[in-house]
Amino acid sequence: MRRNRELNWLFGIMLLTILGTIQATAQTPLARPSPAPSPSPTPSLERQFVRNILKDQVAIWTFPLHLHGDDAKWAVPLAVGTTALIATDRQTGDEMAESDGLNNASRIVSYAGSAYGTFAAAATFYIVGRTNHDYRARETGILGAEALVNSAILVTVVKEITQRRRPTAEMGRGDFFDGGSSFPSGHSIAAWSLATVVANEYHDHLAVQIAAYGIASSVSIARFTGHNHYLSDILIGSAMGYGVGRYVYHAHHRQSAEPGGGEEEEETIARRGGFRRHLMILPLYDRAARSYGATLVSSF
């Protein structure tokens, strides 16, 4: 198996917590009219996780149908830049291949954009948020995992369609529709989708934004210096990840995640019996190794 064909994509690793709700009724004095029924509470992000992913996928795949004139200001430069990079990819890739000095460092940095690395980061946000009753961190973990699942589905489909050969291919390197898996960069889309959610959640902390986007940028660069991808693969992967992360945040972010918020929701959950533990079996797919499997995930 080639060293550079080690992309591990999970169609589904996620933390899904379903909240148990108890409907209470209030007793009122006989002389007074019965109060109007209170509106049902908004389902938690944990409860809506799978439903939100399905909605996200519809929005992602129908996005081109909703483009309008104002989108030309970013769509045109992106298209021109991608075309220019594809035209020069083989040249720049061959030049980078002449140097092996950054291989080890690139491999280490790339771990941050792997499926295991990104999902572990999202899970850490969620667990810390749950433990410390920090709604913002908890939402970051949920929306981060949601963005990663959406990105994994998107990049897997696009890779299967484009089938571009990697820079290290023995024959036909850089060719499209030739059985490859280079376009776009999976590590880049994962790193940027998670980083964008984190940066938007902590929009009032410049250091967090710099760190999030800095790590994502480092992962993207490492995929090129490590001879895993061409520059156009990285550009499109990064742009797709940024778009997915931004969409997930703006579509599902709740105001209670702002500083000082979320405490009331946590107290309500505690009064209603807290969280319940669930076990889920989720599929695994490794295209490079041509292997299938499953993983057992416990939510608490």
C-alpha cells in the first residue's frame, strides 16, 4: 500500500446525546382560569444532530442552485485560481518532490487534519463543555462534529467523481478520472470545517481564531510539502471546509452559546433528569485500503 494513500474517512463518528424530557402540568386555583399551555422546549442540538445533518446535505448539494450575482466576487477568483493551479500542478508538484526534507514534519502536522484528530478535537470540546457546564464549548463540539460529518460525506463523493491521481503516482500523476483520490484534500476540508466552527463560536477571542485558522492552514500546507496533494487539491479542500463550517455554524448556532448564556438550559436539563446513555453502531469506510467496518460509540 502506498504511504501517501492513508486517508481514513468516517461517515459517521459523532457524539449523539438524546435528552429525556418530562412534561409537567401546573395546578391552578379553581377561581382562576387555566393558564395557556407553555410552548414546548426547543429540541437540543444533540437530539437534532442527525436531522440537522440531513438538512445540511440538502443545502450543500443544492447550493449551486442558489448562487446569485453577488457571489461572483468570490466564485470567479476561486474558479480562476483553481484553473491556474490545475494547469501548473504537475510542475509545482514535481519541484516539491525533489525535496524530502519536510516529509517527517509534514506527516506529523497532517495528523491534526486526520479523521481521528479532528473528531477527537470536537469530542474534547464537547466533553469539556459538558463537564464544566460551558454551553459554548459544548455547542462547539456538537457543531464541529456535525461539520466534520458533512465534510466527510462531501469530500468522499467528490473524490469518487474526480478520481485524480496523486503526485506520487507511478503513472498518470495529476490525471483526473483515473482511479485516484487526490482531489480535493480530505485533511484540508476536515481541518478547515472544524476550524471555522471554532473561530465563529469564539469570535470574540482573537487568539482562538488565530490558533484555529493557523492549525488549519498548517495542515493544508503540510499536505503539499508532504507530497500528498497538489495545490489545487488543497485550495478546493480548504474552501469547501470553510464553507461547510460557516454554514453549519450560522444554520444551527443558538444565542445561549454567547458568553454568560446556557446556564438556564443546563439547569433545566438537570431538573428534567439529566442525560441518558446511548450506544450507537456507526459505519467506517477506508477508501484507500478498500476496507469496511463499524465502530461502537457511547454517548453519555
